[in-house]
Amino acid sequence: MIIFQQRLFSGFLLTHQTCFIALLACGLLQAAENRQDSGNDSLSQTPSDPPNIVFIMTDDQGYWDTGVAGNPDIETPSMDRIASEGLQLQRYYAAPVCAPTRAGIMTGRHYLRTGLYNTRFGGDTMGIGEVTIAQLLKQAGYRTGLFGKWHLGKYPGYQPQDRGFDEFFGHYHGHIERYEFPDQLHHNGTPVKTRGYVSELFTDAARDFIDVTHRAGKPFFCALMFNAPHSPWVLDTSHYGQPEGDQTLTKYLDKGLPIREARIYSLIDRVDQNIGRLLQHLDNLGVADNTLVVFTSDNGGVSKHWKGGMNGNKASTYEGGVRAPCFVRWPNRIDPGQVSMALTSHIDWLPTFCEVAGVEPPADRPIDGKSLVHLMSQNPSDSHHDYVYHTWDRYSPNPDRRWGISDGRWKLMCVVGNEVVATEKNWRLFDLKNDPEEKKNLREQQPQTVNRLRSAFTKWFHDVTQDIEYRPIRIPISTDGNFETELSPSWATWQGDHIQYTFDGYDWDTIDSWKESGESATWRLEIERAGNYKIQLSYGCSPQHAGGILSLRAGEHRLAHQVQATSTSEQFAIFEAGSIWLDAGEQELTASVAESVPTELMRLNSITLTPIETP
Ligand SMILES: [Ca+2]
């Protein structure tokens, strides 16, 4: 076992990076690979090998949803194995919801700095100027792959393969609708059809990526981002005749869990089996000792069967909404059975991985995270961050409604709905040392602590939000490759007394209920090159409502389309609406009701723009 102190470790990194470059120059990587192929012995891994990194994250798994957390019913032997063979970060914090945590992981910055502010409505897009950990690790010679959920941008330029990942197989949105034979998946920018169950598919892709990278003699950064156990909680019944999902579900129903909880536990159980397969694969390749494996989740849990006394769930700023499981295994560096109570955060991964890979984080912007490497030692410190901060509001950053701050001992927080005007009376102060369940509000007894924490929070909030515009990015309309761009309903802003947006799993969302002349939806576009663009509309309209006129307008240019019938308003069909000229640069495309209709114009599912080649 090799244990380095922090100061020595930094020097070691310089040395190992230099060695790696020298290996490249001398063409000796094949020899290194051959040594690794020879098995998991002292020759297969040396301290000078750059560590591989496998970052495994689940979606909506709570701190309490593992066996090692004390949960008496869930079965997670692989997750527990990572914990017992390495370091448990007992007070590791994610953001309250999905996309914000992912932006923090990728950038090392609080998500509000990145322009991302939502999980839908186009607000789940990480700013184009951000530098990701994948880009940095590529600079250090790593091959990079992401398998599973991205949720940081769906349009070209914002997809994983545009943000530093050599290989991407997964989905852009916050969730997908089908887990068996899953739809809504893409491979390096192209939609793909798939067979099988989603957790297996992502794991298989990660395994294959590791194999190819290992054979090429490169270190790998493999981000395996399971979409389970996020809703809609679809079990694995894809193996007809051997319904593994049913067996697992039955196991948890037999333990007395209600059906909702049994489904969530089954999804986690299935993920755990796949993590076990991946760990075994690392063993088989002989690279486990020099592979840093992280297991964590992206926000608080949604399960409620057993919470170990913790308060709150996903999306709240109670501990149950923001504390996540976090285990780190790296046999060359970390002794088994280590535990740290230090305040740690999802924003710490970028500086951590930069340090282990020997590459500098960006120096031209604030990096909020701090490297965790100093905790990867015997008897790890319980000191890291002075404060952890929590904030989440779906529509725009807000320092008053749903927020929290903790110095480890004391925590000040507030959770109120949009219908409530938040005041100081809604604040709650908890002594986490003596009241970890966050039951006893000490706000009135500890005014100085309240003032100190609120002051620190507001200072932080101002810092991370200043000079940043929070609205959907302009959708890039590129002529590169002559590809189509689909304008999704959730990215529109809409005006009118009746018009509304209906969220229905992203690909089935609609703009609907519009019927008065002038009611409209507008998309903000960035047009790369002026020209004519073919317009295709996907919508549903029942026969008795057909015949209305939809007007499309971009600057001075207009197009009208008479709405046609589909069999029902819920069945979408694609209609050619003609073409419209779009000037280069920043443009707005507005769809509106040209003439009032009795009920609704249509249920508009998408508008697709395709550049028309000019001779
Ligand atoms: Ca999540």
C-alpha cells in the first residue's frame, strides 16, 4: 500500500506526468499495456502510472439507500464494497436536484455560475464557455467517455462529445420514458435504437470503452451516469422468460415494502449488480489497484421506506435533499475502511481529478471546489470546506425561498413554496450535531448564529449569480452538415390567456390550449447563416378542431399554415409547412394563433428547421 502525504503527492504527480509523456515519446505504452495484461501483480501497476478514473453516479438515490448506511432492507453489496475497500465521505453534499449537481461536477463551480438554473425549460444548459473536467483530463492524456444521463444541454455544441468526451452513449434529458428497449438515447450526437435494459446497456458501453482505452495504452476517465432510480421507475422485464425485474421486485415486496418503494429498491439493486460487473471487469483487466472509483448520487433520495431518521427528500434543502452517498476506492492510495466527516461537495471532483492527473484547473475563473486528495490518506481529516451552500428554485435563482447553509455544526435553511412570501419567520436553524434529524428550530435562541450564516449565504449567493443572465440559451441553428434542429416546447416563452406548456417526458411535451388570436410561443435562435429554412411541424389536432391558422414569424418574414386533423389531439403527425427566411445572428421565431378558434389551435409538439441548400 502506498500512502503519500499531500505535499509529497503533488511532487509525485509532476513526476508521473513527466514519466507518462516520456513513455509516449518512447513508444513504450504498449509495453506498459502488456505488463497490465500480465495480471494484477506488482508489475501491472506502478506508482508512475496515471490513475484511471471511474466515476459512477446514480440518479435520485438517497444517502440512506445503501446497505452500508444501515438500511436493513436494500441489498447493495457492490456499493458497500466500494465503501469498505476505500473512503466514505459521510458528509458529502450534492445540489438538491439533477442538472445543477452535474454542472458542478463537470466544472468545479457552483451551478449558478455556469448559467444553468433549471432542470427543464432550456434552463438545464451549461454555458458554452465552461471548461469541463473531461476537457482537462484529455489534456493530461486521458481518453474520456460518458455513459448515461447528461442533462446539461441537448443542442449541438452543448452535447457531451462537444464538451470533452471522446465517447458518449446516453440521453440529454433529465429522464427517459422507457428503460427496457430504451428510446431517447444518442451515440455521439446520433439517435440510436437499442435493445435490452438501460442499466445493462450503459454498463456494457462503459466496459467496452474501458477495454478499448486500455488496449490503446491510455488512462481512462469513464463517467457511468445511471438514470436509475429516477422515475418513471421502470423495471427490467426485457429478458422474457427470465424476468429478473419481477424477481427483484418480488424480493422487496416480500420484505414488506409498498410497491413504490419496492420499485425504487429494485432499480438500485439492478444498478448495484451492474456496478459489481464493472468492478469485476477492472479486476480481470488487472487495473483495479490504480483505478480511482467513485460512487455517488446526484441529489437527495426519493425513497421513503427507510431514511435513517433523515429529514427531507430530493429538491429540499433539508439534509435528506442534499446529502448523498459518496465512496472512493483507490487501492494504490487509500487504505480500506477510511471515513471522513469533513464537509465535502460535488464541486470538489474537478480539482480532485486535476490533481491526480497532474493538470491545472482553469485559472481564469473562480473554481469553488477543493481537491479531496488530502482526505485520501490514513486517518483522513475531518476538515475541508468551511461552509456548504444549497439553493434551488425552478424558475430563476432566488435567495429566499429554498436555500440553506451549514458550517457542519449549525445549519440555517428555508423551504417554502412559490405561493408563499418567504420571510425570516420561515427560516430554521438546526444544531446538526445534537439534532441530525433537523427537528428542533433554534432560530430564536441563536440570533448571532442566524445572522452569521445568513450573511455568509447572501454574500455567496451574490457572488455566484452576479452578472449572469438566467434564461434559455439561444438555440444554435447551424448549417454544418445540413442537419435538422428541433425546437422543443419547453424552450419557448409563451404569451396569452389560455396558452400553456405541458411537460410530458420531454419528447412528448406540447404547447397547447391556445385559441385566441395573438396567443403565441417564441423561441430564441442563433442563426449561423442567413437562408431559407424548411419548416416541419409535429402536432396533434382532433378532426373537429382542424382548420385554424398558425402563423410563424421571424423578423419581417412570415409563413402561414392551416392546421390539419390527426386522428386525435394526442396523436402527433408531421406536416410540411413550407419555408421561411431567417436572417443571420440573433433571431426570434414566433408561432401564434392567426384567427381565433373555438377550442384550441393544436397541440404543438415540435418545430423542425432544416436549411435549404441554395445553388
Ligand atoms: Ca437526480
